[in-house]
Amino acid sequence: MSDTPVIELRNVDKSFGPIDVLHEISLKVKAGEVLCLLGDNGAGKSTLIKTLAGVHAPTRGEVLVDGEPVKFSGPKDAQNRGIATVHQFGGTYPLMSVGRNFFMGEEPTKGFGPFKVFDRKTANKIAVEEVQKMGITRITDGDRLVGGLSGGERQSLAIARAVYFGARVLILDEPTAALGVKQAAHVLRIVNEAKKRGLAVIFITHQVMHAMTVGDHFAVLIRGAIAADFRKGEKSREEITDLMAGGQNMADLEASIEGYMETHDGHPPKVSAD
Amino acid sequence: MDIMTILRRPAAASVISLIGVLLFYIVFGGVDLGKLSGAASWVNYAARIGIVALPVALLMISGEIDISIGAMIPAGAMTTAIIAGHYELPMIFAILGALTIGVVVGLFNGILAVRTSVPTLIITLGTLVAMQGIVLAGSKLLTGGASVPLTAPGWAKTIFGDFIWGGSHQVVIIWWLILAVVFWFIMHQSKYGNWIFAMGGDKVSARNAGIPVDRITILLFVGTATAASFVGMCHAILFNSAQVSGGMNDIFNIIVSVVVGGVLLTGGFGSIVGVFIGTLTFAIVIKGIDFTSIDRNWANLIIGVMLLLAVGMNETFRKKAMTAATKKKKG
Ligand SMILES: Nc1ncnc2c1ncn2[C@@H]1O[C@H](COP(=O)(O)OP(=O)(O)OP(=O)(O)O)[C@@H](O)[C@H]1O
Ligand SMILES: [Mg+2]
């Protein structure tokens, strides 16, 4: 395996009109490595991965694939270069079947000329097989509508899809956010599996434990800039938690909540101000 | 196939609507089914709105709507009549002219839809009114009137505007059937149907999956406007004349047919079989009432009730389709 990063950002800025969302982002991920992208809400994580996925073009700076500067013409272009992204929202179509969801945009067809038909049987068979490989054994019918699946099952479907289509870079935007313990563990196992197969993985999460379980390399984003960049074992769980809270000390936060509860008959502070 | 599997199909509500309407006409209207099925009026009408309902269904499944079709039916008819009738140019120019106007207005709608964030209901409301103005003012300006006669050559009659089967059935019925098969193939057999469903389900995700959302949206708008001007053209050739008015009711009739046919107004769900049956059902209510003892003024009430019931059924069946996990036997 060469040492050239599969994907790299160099001094990337991204702004939407007058709003600067990303500043001077430089990152690289090698094959077989998991980069965990951490950061508070609104820090710019989703924007960063959309730039990697070809959804947004960087305002300034370069994206490099295998050391070569590239300009994606769109999400499809990025996909064709082996960058598969599971976005934070959407990604599946609730009123469509498992098989059709799995092959969206890459439909297997049979027949010839203008009479190419969608090969439903093959699509369903492969989709069910691939999802089952991810440990979701409850999906046995490729005709089932995705709207009837749980959040974790949908997430697994989206990841299975990305892996199946031969991604070299797998980008996952908060894949464990809506999941229970067991399903989150599944997703983490998939991340490890992808890593073992030599994929470069970029994994976004708010849960430090999840990040520490799979991450080799961590980057913390605060207000669109990289505030910390370190490798596995270089920082403790507490330090990472503090960084993720935007540099605030988590222990202080906890203490202030406890202090509040003591003075308010054990009630936590109200969320809404009224 | 158990009963639930059948109910979960997008066409279920339209089939039930059709059976319901027929039963109602038999029980309360004393309709003679033999006479009704032999009659041409409702089939002709079904074909007229059905040809437009097919592309409108695709557009609605993709999550957009086009109401400018109301102006495009008379626009196609007037274009045909002005070119072939008033200016006495060869029919082929009239046909090309009518279709071109459809393509141009469709492109206009489609490009506005993908370039702006204005809802397509508003965009096409704009083109609806604008086209009404253009057609009325244009025909007054060019011909001095709002009604233009024409004579169509034999071949044009045979292809677009004749009676078939030795009776009063119109040749547009055949067009409708052929187009229904073509649209069924696109929607349910080819990968493009998959893309259109995905666009209605989640446009952003569809775009991220690399589907050419903008190009397809524009094509779908070209489809609706061109189908409408095609219908107008066929009408003008059949009746040897075209009027500026007419076609306005068609907006609602076409959309009702599509919705009764099981297409979700918010997009992402529906079927061509459903839309076909929905169109038939609608035509039977409107034109079939003449074969019953029911006063024809009640037809709109029936349509209203049917629409509400069909939408209610669609909602229920769709929820069932989402939640119910199919218990499959091995294999
Ligand atoms: N298309 C856009 N136009 C304008 N501003 C945008 C756009 N997309 C994102 N932003 C802004 O960029 C900032 C970063 O958003 P982003 O979605 O990247 O955050 P995030 O780190 O993924 O947050 P979360 O953890 O909540 O998912 C936000 O302030 C957001 O409002
Ligand atoms: Mg995000």
C-alpha cells in the first residue's frame, strides 16, 4: 500500500455567499485508515464532507485524489472516483423497495437497446444479500418498502450500498446518531470491516466512545476551522470530549448542571427559557 | 397473493373507485352495462384527458405539477387551425407547429422550475394565464376571430382525427393505449422510472445519487405541455375547427384522474395502471351519467365524493404498504 493519501484537502475554504463555513481545512486520509471528524452542531462537518462528495465545490483550495488535484463536476463524478458518501439526512426513499433503493442510479438492467428493463430479481437478491452481510438479517424481502425499516436498518442499507459499489473512500455523516446500542455496534463493525478491506473511512460522530472505538486519526472542527488534529492514543477521552464541546471543559459543564440541580430540588435546568 | 398484498399496490384505490362508481350507477341509476360499454362518449373523453394524464402523472410522481396544460390544449388546436386553416399551409407544418409550441412552453416551464425556487404550481399558473392571453390575442390578431375552421387531408385525419371501428370511437383512443404502454414501460420497467420515483421521494438524495434531476424535470415538463398540445391538435383535425375557449376544465379533470389513480400529490408514489383506471373511472362518472336515470348535474358531486374517498383510501393503503412487513414464504 502506498503512502499517498487516497483523499486529501489542502487549505480548503467554503463559503455560501457571505457566510464563511469552512476556513483553511487541510486533511488527509490513507487507505485502511479511519478519520473521525468531531465537532459541535454547526461546526461545518456536513459541509466539509459535502465538499468531499462533490456536492459543493470548494470556494478556495484543492481536493486531491491519489495525490492528483481534482475538480468534481458533481456527486456522480466523486462516486465514479470511488468516493461513496452516506449523508446525514435522506439517502433512502421510503416509498420505494429495498432493491430499488439499493441500486438507485446504478440500476442493473436486462434486455437490449431501448427495451432495457430494470432487473428486479437480481437487484432484490443482491440488495438482500448485501444488507444481510451487514448483520441486518431481518430484511429478507427485496420488495419491502424502505419506509417500513428502522433507522438503523436504513443506515445499514445505505452503507451496504456504498461498500457494494466498490468505494475506496467511505464517508459516513453521523451514521450512529439515531441508533440504539446494538445497531450502533453494527455500524461500528461495518466501519472496522471497511477499514480491514483497505478503504479510507471518514466518520462523523458526536459520540466520543464511537469515535474512539474505530478511529485511527481524529480532527476536531470548531466554527469551520480545524482546532485539533491528533492520532489514536494521543488524547484521553476527557480531553476529546472537551474539544468536542467547543473547547469548553466538560467537567465544568457537568458541575454547573449539578450545581443547578442542587439549588432547584433536583430538577435539571429547563431547556427553553420562559 | 393475499388480499393485503393487492391492497398495498398503488392502483388499489382506483380499482375500488371504478367498481364503486359502476355499482352506484347500476344500483341507483339503473344503467344498462351493455349499452354503456358499447358507447363511445366516455372512451373518447377518457382518451382525450388520458393522453395528458399520463405525463402529468410522471410529473406529479417526480414531485412537481403543471397546470398550464389547461391553456396548452387550445393552444395546440389553435396553432393547428391557424397554420393549416387560416394560412392554408400544408398540414405537416401545422402538426410540427402545434408540437413545437408544446415543446417550447414545456422547456420554459421546466427551465424556470430548475433555475428558480418558485413552486411549479405558481410557475405554471403564470404560463397558463400567459398562454391564454397569447392564444386569444394571437388568433384575434392573425385571423380576426376566436374560432378558425380548417380542412385536414386524409392521412392526417386517419392518423390523428378519425372515427374508428366504424362507429363514433375516435382514433385518439389508440394513441392513448399506445402511450399508456410506453409510459408504463418507462415508469415501471426502465431505470428512468426509478429515478422519477426517487426525485419525488427525496430530490436532494436523488441528486446526490447522481441522477440528472434537472434534465429529467425539464423533460417531464416538455412531456406534459406537448401531450396537451397534441390532444388539441387531434381535436382540431377531428372537428375541422378550433376555438380559443375550451380545455380549461381539463386542468382539474386531468389532475383528479391522476389523484384518483393513486398518485401522491407530494410525489414519490403512484402507478401508470392506477392512472389509467383513474382516468377511465373519471370519464365514466362524467360521461356515463347520461346512461343512467340520474340527473347529470349530480356528476360533480359524485366526482367530489369519489376524489375524497380515493385519496382517503390511498393514504390508508400507503401506510399499510410502509408498515406491514411482508411475511414471505421461502423462495
Ligand atoms: N447551503 C448552505 N447555505 C448557507 N449556509 C449553510 C449551507 N449549508 C450549511 N450552512 C451553514 O454552515 C454551517 C455548518 O453547517 P453543517 O451542516 O456543516 O454543520 P454540522 O457540523 O454538520 O452540524 P451538525 O452536527 O448539527 O450536523 C451552519 O451554520 C449552517 O447554517
Ligand atoms: Mg451535519
